[in-house]
Amino acid sequence: MKEVTLSPAELEAIRDWNEDSRRLAREVLGKYPDRRSAVMPLLYISMIENGYVTAAGMKSVGVLTGLTGAQVQSVASFYTMYKREALGDYLVSVCTSISCFLQGADDVLTAVEDESGVPDGETGEDGKFSVEHIECNGACAGAPVVLVNYEMIEGVTPDKARELVNWLRDGGPDVISTDEMQRLFGGQRSFDWGVEEPEGAFLPVPAFGPYGSAKEAE
Amino acid sequence: MADLVTITVDGVEMQGPAGEVLIKVAEDNGNYIPRFCWHSRMNPVGMCRMCLVEVEGPRGKMLVPSCTTRINDGMVVDTQSAVVKKAQEGVLEFLLINHPLDCPVCDKGGECPLQDHTVAYGPGESRFVEEKRHFQKPIPISDLVFLDRERCILCARCTRFSEEISGDPLIEFKGRGNQVQVLTFPDEPFNSYFSGNTVQICPVGALTARPYRFKARPWDLEAVESVSMVDSVGSKVSVQSSQNRVVRIDGVDSDATNHGWLSDKDRFVFEAIHSEDRLQRPLIKEGDEFREADWGEALDLVAEKLTGYPGDQVAGLGGANSTNEEAFIFGKFLRTIVVTPHIDAQLDDGLDPQFLVGLTPRAAINDLESAKTILLWAADLKEEYPVLYLRVRRAATELGATLIIVHPRRTGLDDVARHKVRYRPGTGPDVLRELVAGEGEYADIKAALTEGPVVTIVGRTGLGEDPRLAEAVAAFGRDFPDGKVLPLARRGNVIGALDMGLAPTLLPGRVSETAAHEKLEAEWGPLPEGLGRDATSILEGLCDGELKALLLLGTDPVRDHPEPMLATAGMEAADFVVAFDTFLTDSSRLADVVFPVEGFAEVEGTVTNVEGRVQKVNRLIPGPGQTRPVWSALDDLARRMGGDVGATSAEAISKEIATVAPAYHGVSWDELDWGEGREGLLLPLEEGEQRLEYIPVDGNLTSVKARFGLHLARVMYDDGVRVRKSPSLAALIPDAAAYLSAAEVETLGIEPGALVTVAGESGSITLPAVVDNTLGEGTVYVTANLSKTAELGAAVSVTVTPGGEA
Amino acid sequence: MSTDGQVKILTARMEANRTDSHTIERYEATGGYTALRKGLLELGPEKVGAEVKASNIRGRGGANFPAGVKWGFLAAARPAYLVVNGDESEPGTFKDRQLLERDPHQLVEGVILTSFAVGVNHAFIYIRGEYPKPARRLQHAVDDAYQKGYIGKDILGSGFDLEITVHLGAGAYICGEESALLNSLEGRRGEPRLKPPFPAIEGLYAKPTIVNNVETISNVPWIINNGGLAYAGIGPEKSAGTRMLSLSGHVNNPGNYEIVMGMSWRDLIFDIGGGMAEGRELKAWIPGGSSAPWFVPAEHLDTPVTIDDVAQHGSMLGSGAVIVMDDSTDVIAAAHRIVRFYAHESCGQCTPCREGTTWLERIFNRILSGRGRPSDIDLLLDVSDGISPGLGWPPVMTTICPLGPSATAPVVSLMKYFRAEVEARIAREVAHG
């Protein structure tokens, strides 16, 4: 689709964004018949810029989409994945919905909290980990499921969860690869993953390349 | 008009328009279904679920929300079944599980739908034993409104109003599920001109207004219906008092005008009524100071002085902030007791008086409901006619009208306008010529204007604009298919005052002076010969000594005349000035005698809005101190001058108006209070003789183009006395600035915020420069009537130079 | 019993090609985009639509509505839109994830054919935010398809133009509800809309819109290649074709299974699913995602796995997610876990769901933490009744959308089949308390 030209006021609103983000913003605005639809991908881009959704980020998104700050905040606060507080380097999410619950996910969550020292829903003071429980992530045959920066590991036991936390803490990789983590800490999978995935995430923002932070795994 | 269909509700047959929502049809026919989120003037959302009823369908009874169910012929509805009642109890129990037990300290108690519905439809007890949801309470979300999120039942009336009706969505839902709250964005408070409406429509005490908080209980209040006199739109209000103090003004739904909405100025300006600075005793100037005096002494003094001048050396200004009855007596006093033709209710800041009252075909506000195209070439409605702004906004967003705006600057309606034309102030005539020609970039606009019905709204975009331009646009507008024109002028009863003859070219009843002179003389006795001076000419006459004395009725030329220096000079040069006022304004301060008069909510009478609709204003409280009604003061004064204006009561005056003023034949207070006139009467009721029909002409004006054109325009909260004396609103008066585009700021070689001097023919002022990129090249925008902008004058050609002293 | 030998439509390519079933090279090499050619260049839009209608395929999301019939509702005004619902969030469901990760081109080709059939020139594929890997795979597939001229202007010289936008959600289960999805796609809160109007009349941007599930559309290429009647001939008439079931919980062989419907639950759970672990008995299972009422061995083990049979027995096949609970399950905690999910995911618009689901969760919290009261059982049922009067099936709603009643399904099932356990739990706590 086409790249959109921005007005001076719109350019001013994203002046502080890096070049990739600005280009992505223009691309994203051209993907929809109505600009307002671009709110969601733009919020992700602003998360890449600031690490989380900030008031300034929401304001910029508002200028690009013709919405007031209150309207952007209304959308951003509706969705679980738009984090409005600073996150740690690694967002560790443990699914605790029914299928994972049946396979002992509560124990996996406890193990993660315990090993990382960070309670569910919080970020550690050293800025390394944010821990949360999440709802069904669509990997139920591979329960329990743990995500790191939204890259998924299936079939994680409490012991493996502790190993994962330590692996991340002691110099975790720059790019989180789902396959690498699955090899090291995973177990039963929902289905055959087939070939390895060359891309991964480096921020706690969903790596939805080319709009996200997907990078080639080293 | 939709076809009527028949439905059965609880066994009773009733009729309603096909496609209307069930809850409204039921209510209109006496069957009230409880609700929270539904509001008759907003789109239904079906969120609160309080209005669930059972409707018979092919597979049995279905539980549906009556606010989103549209009726069709033969629908059978049950609002009393066991299922419905259980659902109602359920919804109320659900709402109350998190609702705090605040009734004793909550403003809404006593007029609270949640209380009322709980008593009528709720379960007896709550079974909720968990912890309620908690928020910090309450928080100010603007200077005027507080929000208590614990009380909020998330009906979204406030957020829907802000998005749908007023177009400034500064409050919105935040979060999801059980944690949803209404909130503003950080550092972006709920600074809407219409925020007070959300307080009124909030079904609980979640939104409260600072001016009313904790002031009274609803059962203590006395109320009358009236009409807001803040502007000439004529919005219907309910004025409420406790112990003879007005404590609140609410909007009343009038289909003809405001649909129940008010601007915050309409709503909160009541604070001025009880200001400490209200004039309470007559004042007589001695030297440079006023001393208090008795009515008798002051009236005698004025009678004596006025009798000493030949009639045509005396002039009268004002009446646009008074009722029709007051204005009528003022005019009669000036014409028959003083015997002067120099009368003007406008201050040369409006439009030609004959055009204003005689324009045909004149649009009614409800013509906006069926307009296909709207041409708006007038002031920024949001600032000066806010309720009309809401009506136009509704037409453009809900009713699919094509809105075309012509204005020197961004207006509040730009976001819903299909076409926007910006122009440098002074070049309006050229723009009109291009619009008429309809070529190039104007072709689309011209094409849109062929889709009727077309409503054209005209008025001065700014104080420096030639009023004949509005007339020329009206001439253009009336030729469109089903074309009607609505002319706008400032001040609550400007149309009424002109209808009462307070203009040199008019006599009472929408008749021209020349045409009606003889007939009126037969009623009133000798009238002054020849046409009188208008406001500017009156002030000039005072300056050069041709006029000696001036009477002011509720008007402030020093503030409001486009040339304030001229007004000041005129008043200072005058030999004798008498003012009838509610406050000491910058003008009445210069008078020799000031009479304290009763004002809004203290007087009973009628007012007439821009449509020419006459409505009743009502008295709720007595005026303070020794204030008297205007008509009573003038009656007394006339007697002391050896004459008689026959003003025995306001109602008696209204009867004389109905006799003497052709356009007002058949108008009676009875009719307005109790009869067909509850929403006013559009005048004239019948075709009368001599009635002025003014066909607007295009005067083929010339554009003025200097390096800078001055757009001198008003904002809602300006330095007018009523705003200044209402503490809640006074806090909102903005600072003065000179607005320029970024390019012009750069050309001037200054930084934004630096001082610039704007200089016109009459004077100059120095203000900080602020960037406004909605202004074109060569346009400078200055807000009129802020204390710093008075010395500029309204001439459209100005220079802008960097520097100067603030 | 296994699914060997049974026709495989959706999973054939990925089963046969481990490493590259998601690439355009493998897709084209295995017959991909032939249906597109056939549809665009031979059949024309009406015939493509007719084949899908003849297939009798029912939606593979939650509502199971016949797709061909749904397409017929599309209003005539243009522009119109196609929106693919990839917001797979129903607990227990993970079939669309496999389809997206392993064979995205199947979906892409289906989207192009569907758009062609109904007269849409801009299609949107909404993928939940928690699926970055499937979304990446899909975006690459879309990019490759654009490169090859399968998407864009004048596709294959047919004169048909199509744009496809892949849109990422951000974590809200309710966006799987089609009207909430449209609101989300428009840049609003993902709140369900009032219906009518239905999306086919007024949908995305108030224009006529078709919303279909990923799996549904993924079947379209096969239907065009083999004919609608061939699809209709597979399996029971009213549950024709193959469908993906996601099996999870206490079974030895959890996973996605592409099956022909009609087998019994016994066959599914014990043969295909491999039964429970050593020493465990089947206690209950959820037949169609966590919104569905529970089934128990005593009543339902030998009933057929078809859309209509499940409905007749008071539940739904819905998204095809089968969650198995053996006798080690604390069913009260399980019910609480599901209720907690709905309370968290409630959009908050309407009173009964917003307040009621959290109230249910809180009551369960008390029961599970030892502070339950005997009156809580009736309270749970009565609060549920306030959301879904009569607690029947299919549910009557006091709410705007079915999410509220979904929260009541586990409550009703728990009390219907395991009330004694709840009473015992409360009694035990009261005795100790």
C-alpha cells in the first residue's frame, strides 16, 4: 500500500521517533481507508519508541489519527498488551487459563515469581523482569505455556521455568527466539512447529515484523 | 414524517412513528419504562440494561432493551412480566454492588434516578458482601466539574454527549470490564464550553458542578421556566432558587431551540446575580465620586436635567439586554417624553436593524433539521452562539447536511464541515464574488448549494467586518432551492429590542419608521421628525457637542463598541449621562446618575430570539436592595417630567405591545405561559399591515487589503461584566494575545511569545504573539473585549510590528 | 480409531511438508493458487459463491453459521469489506494458530477467492496480538503473494483488484466477537455493537462486511478445486466437511485434529485423544471452548460429535476446543478459573456482565479461600440468572453479547453435576471456620 505524506503538525508530533518508526507510521497510516484504524499499530510503534505507552506517545498517536488524548487513552487502556508502565527487559508471561490450569500452570507462575523475585503484575526493581499471568494464549496442548516478550514456549514445568528465569537473568540473549527457548526449556508442543523461525523479539512489544521489533535471531 | 403504527404495551394500544424507539413511544403514551443510559436527544446504546422489556416474537417472548428496539406495526410488549421485573431487580442490584452509600452527602439525592428506580424497581436488599470498587473521590476534571468515579454507573451519557453532541471528547472510558472509569487525559482537563450539560444529564452524583455543589437540596428549590439571555438563541432554562438566592440554572428541552442543552455560560452566569457588586441604591456623581441617594432625589435630578435639553440633543443607547417590555417603554419614553429620534439598541457591532428584523425568508432553527446544505458565514458559533453551534453540528453529523464554512480562521465546526473557505479579513467581498461565480475550487461548493433545502447563516465574522457583507451573503443565500436565511447578532434580546423600535429606522413591531410614523403618532401623540442617529453617530454627536445628554439602558459602549476610544470620548464629553444598570460597568461608571435595576430572574417579561420567536422570561426572586424594574423607573421619571408612558405593570405593557406593535398582534402572556406558546411563538402570528419585508441586497462591496487584516472576534468567556462577576466563569477568561501563522511570525523575525504591536486607525496595543496555523497570510487575530484589547479599535487594516511595551 | 485414511483438507500440506509448508514455493508446488486461477479466470464470482454455498460449510469460529448463506446476506452497496477473524482467544482453542503458522497461503488464497466472490476489494485479517509468530508468517505470505501478483491490481489479468491488510490485535478476548472486532479494527474500544444492524448490512466503517473465521476461509481453495458438493459429501449432512478440533487438558494425546464429524465423544477422547493418564478417570469435559456448558460421562460419552447433536444436548461445539478434566480436577477451582477469565475479559459496557462476572469471581474466591457460605450456591445461581435469565440453553441474555452468559455456563454446569462437591467444600470450611 502507499506511504502517506504527513502534515507539518503530524510530523512535529513524531519528531522524536526514530527514522524506522516514522517510516512505519507513514506505511501504517496508508493501510486503512480510515486513519483512525491505525491507532492500534501506531500504539505499538510508540511502545517501541518509549518502551511502553506513555502520555506523550498517546498524544502523538492522537495527532496522527485525529483523536483527542482521552480517546487514544480510551483505546490504549482497553487492551492488555498496551502496557502503560515501564517494563523490565524481559516480560515473562505465564498462562493460567483453564487448560494450562489443568496442567499445573499455577505452580509454574509461582516458580517464576519465586525465582525472579517479582510478584505477578509487577516489575522488579532492577528492571530485569516483569512478571504477569495471562489468559489463554492458544497453545493448550502444550500447556503450561510461558512467553518471554511474547515469544512462546510450550510445555514448561516449574523446574524448567526456574531455569528459564536464571538463563534470562544471567545474560539473556538480545533477541528472544521462540525456538531456542523451546529447545532449552520447553516440553510438549501443541503441534509440530516445523522449521525454525528466523525472527524474534528484542523488546516486550509483540514482534510483529515489519511493524514490530522482530529481528534476525543471531 | 414517518407513518404511524400501532403497538400494544401491557394490553394498551398506542401509536407511534414507525421506526421510533419503543421506550420513547411508551413514555409519550404514559407508560414509563425505567432507564439510565437512554437520553431522548442522543443515540441509544443499550448499555445500562435497565429498560429491558419482553416483546412477543415468532419463538415466544424475547427480552430486549426498549431503548434500542424500534417499533413496527403490531408489536406486543410486556413491561410488567415476572421476567422483566426480575431483570430490573437484577440490574439494580448489580449497579448497587459498587455504588457507594453517599446519598447523605451527594448533590443528586432527591433528584436521583438511581434512588428513584431502586425504590420503584429494585430488590429490597443487596446480597453483596465483597469489597466495593474504590477510586479517589472526587477529583476535579476541570475548573467547573468534579468527577466521583465510585458513584459512576458507567452509563456513558457524559462521554456520548461530549463525542456526539458537543464534539469535544475530552472525557472517555478508560480501562476494561469492572475497572472501567470515566477519565480525562493527563494535562487535558474537561475544558468544554458545554461541560455543565454532563452534570445535568448524569443520572447519579458522579458529575457535580462546582457552582452548585452542596448548595441546596432539590426539595428546597423553587423554580421557574425562563429563557437564557446570555445570547440571542433563546435557550430554554429552569432557574432555581433556595431562600431567594438563585443556586442553579438547568436546561429545559425545547424542540424549537436548545433541545435541553446549554452552554456553561448560560448555566453558570447566575452567580453574577448575587454578586456583592450589584448596584443596590441610586448613585449621583459629585465631582469624581458617586454618592448613594434616594430614588426620589435621583429621579428629580434626572427629570430636571432632561427637561432642560431640546429633545434632539438627547440620545438613548441600549435595550438589547432588557426584556421586550422594558425596551418598549424605553423607546416610548425617548420618543414621546424626551422626544428624540436618536435611539439604538446595537452598538454598531451588529447588522442593519431593518435587515435583522425584516429579512425574508427567515430560517427557523428547526430548518436545520431538514436542511440538505448549510452555508455558514458568520461569527464562530461555538464562541458566540454555542447552542446554535450544537444544532448545526447535529445537522452536519446526525442528519447528513453538507456544511460549508467561510471564516477568516478555524472555527469550532471545522471538523464536521465538508468545505471550508478561509480568507484574509477585509477581502470578504472578493470571496463572495468567487463563491457566486462558482468556478475552480469553488465549483464543488456551488454545486453543493444547489442541493436544497439550503439554510444560510449570516453575521459579522468579526468586529471589523463590514456589516453589509452579511447582507450580501444573505442575498446570495435566499436564492438557493428552498433557501432561508438566519441572521445573527449579539446580545440576549437584540432582536426584541429592535422589534420594540430601538433603532433609528424602526418603530415598534417590525415596521420602518417612515412607513409607520403616522399611524404610531395617532396612538402616542407627537413623535420626533426625521430619522435619528445610530450608535456611532450618537457618540460622535456627543463628542462634537451636537448632542448633550445620553441615556444608557443596560449597555456598555466603552467595552462593547468597536471603537472604545470613541465611546469613552463621547461619554466624557457628554453634558449629562444617565445609566440604568445592574452593575457599575466601565460605561455606567462615567455616568452622572446611575439607577439600580432588576435583572435576569428578577423581572417578568418576554424576549425575542434570532428566529423572531417570542418567549417568556419569568421572575423567581426579588432584586436586591432598592432595585426597581426598569419600566417602573421610567414611568416614574416620565411623570416627573410631566408626561405619562402608561407603564403600570410589565403585563400591562405587554398588552400595549400587542396593540401597538404590528408583528406582536395576538401575543399574550397567557398564551406563552399556558397555551400554544410554551416553546415561544414565531412572529408574526398573522400577516399584518405595514410589516417590513426587507429584501437583502448585494451592495457590490469592495475588498480592503492591507499588509495585515485584523480579525477582531469574541470568545465565550470575555471581560463582559456578567462573566467577570461570576467567579466560576471569571477564572476561565483567557489571556489576550495576537495570533499569527508560523510563517508570519518568522517573517516578523520574532520567537513565539515575543511582544508585537498591532496598530490600527484608532489605536494600538501590544500583546504576546502566539502561533495559530489556521490563519492565512496577512491575518492577525485578536480576541475582542479582553481588558488589554480595548484600545485597538476595529478597523480591519492594521500593521503588526515586533516589540512595544505591554 | 484414528484419523488415518480420512480425507485431510486443511492439514494435508503441513503434514506432508514439515519444513516449508508455509512458503509460497511449497504452496505453489503442491497445487496452491490453482483454485485462484480457476475461480478468477474460469468460474467468475457467482459460481465461486455458489460452490461455497453448495459445500454447506458452517462457520468454524464459535457461531457455526453456514458461510455461503452468510455471504448471501451481504448488502449491495459498495465498497464492502471482508474481515477474517483470527482473534482466536476462546480458551482451549489453538487450531487457527496452527493453520496460520504452518499453511498461511491456504488462508490467503481463500481470502482472495472469497473477496472475489462477494465483491470486496479490501480485505482485513485480524490476528490476535499474542500471536506474533503466526502474524509474521502471515504477513510474509501476504507480501510474497503480492510479489507474485496474486494480490494487488488486476490479479492474474482478471480485472479484479484486492488489497489485504494484516492487523494485529492487542490482547482482548472480546474482539473475537465479530462486531467488537469491527470496532477494534476501526480504532475504537473492542466493544460489541448493537444488532441489528448486522455486519452484512452495516459493518466495518458502516459498510457491508463479511466476517469469517480463519479456518472457514482456509477451506475455500479446496472447495473450489474439488467442488462444493464434494465437500458437502464429507461427513454428516448438517456438519459437513472436515473440521479442526483442539484437544487439551487431561488426555494423553492433546493437539489439533482434523476430523470428520459424527464420531462419538468416547471415540474422540479415548481413541484419538489417547484417554487419560494411568489410574485416572474421566470426570467431565467441555465440548466447545470455555463458553460451553460441560458434558459428563454418565450422559454424553456416546453422543455424536456434530454441531447439532451437541446443541441438542445443551451445549455447543463452538470453536471446536475440547477441554478434558479427569478425576484429579478440583472442579470448583476449574469453574472459578473460567469465570475469572470472563470477568477479566468483559468489555464493561453493560451492567449485568461488568458487575455480575466479577461478583461471581469474588464469590468463588471466598469459597476457594475458605470463606464460603451455604447461601453462596443459590447466590451464584441467582447472580448468573441476572445475566442469563432462566439459565437455559441456548442462553437468554440480559446483556449486549454472549460473553456474560458464557461466564454463567461453568457455574450452571458445576451446580448441575457437582453440587455436592461445592456443598461439601463450603460445609468443611464452615465447620473449620
